[in-house]
Amino acid sequence: MFSIDNTIMLLIDVQGQLAQLMHEKEKFFKSFEILIQGMKILGVPIIWMEQIPKNLGPTTEALSKYLTDQSPIEKFSFSCCDEPRFVDEFNKADRTQVLLTGIESHICVFQTGYELIKQGCQVQVVADCVSSRTKENREIGIQRIIQSGGRVTCVEMVFFELLRAAQGDKFKQIIKLIK
């Protein structure tokens, strides 16, 4: 089970025109908005990555509007783990339970998850917050993470796993988000 004190979320490359080409993009964006807001309520840190933003464009405004207190880390490699600034931020956070989100699930999300699993992290891919241009590639990415030792989860499952009980102010705020 993941815990609030040991969990970190990675937001990978939800940018520009590419983000608009994702399979079931409306559902994907809506789930993502809810997850980011919930992570803020729960105090779970988010590391925000962008793949070559001068070429692909900035993170989709529907998501970046919830991240005004931070800025993205630019990367050129597919795996976030090959980006020194990511590695520094990840190590500073000192958390080993990783929620993987972003695009594309069969490329950057998979490669990042694979590397983190190899490093000994517990990785859960948030199925309703990952996508690819095709449904098949999305599924292949998720399956490869599972085959590599990761797990699959969803937005609501994440919230209730981290909350543990149906009580308190954070619980009430999360319930408002998902209704």
C-alpha cells in the first residue's frame, strides 16, 4: 500500500499538439485534472516533466493551471531518469512510491517506470492518467510496466489508498473532487 509520506507523482510530457492526439483525450484530461488537484490536497509532491518544450510546446493549460507554484523540468531523453535535473529533484524528495502519469504510455512513461523499478522503487501507473495516440499503444505501455514489476491503479483507487479512512477534511475535499 502506498502512503502519503512516501508517494510522489510524476507528470510526464502532456504537451502541445501531441497531447491533443491522445486516445480518449477528454476523459484523460478530466481524470488528470482531478488527480493533480487531489495530490495538492493530500500534499503529495509532483515532479513535472516536459519533452523538448521548444519543439513540442508547453504542458496543456488544462493541467498547468493547477501547477502555478512550480515549473516543469525540460528533458530530451525518453526516460525521466536520464535527465540530471529530474534525478536531483527525485532524490531530494526522498520518496520511493511513484505514481506514473502522462504520455505516451508506451514510450516515456514506460521507460521512466522501467528505470525506477530497476532502482527499487514501487511504481503504480495511473491507468486513467496515461495515454498514447492509439488505444493499443496505451495498453502495451501499461502491460510492459506490469511485466517489469509495476502495478496498475486509477485516480479513485489512489485517493482512497492514500487516505486510508473516510474521515477528516482531506477526505471531504477529495469526495467533492470525484463527485
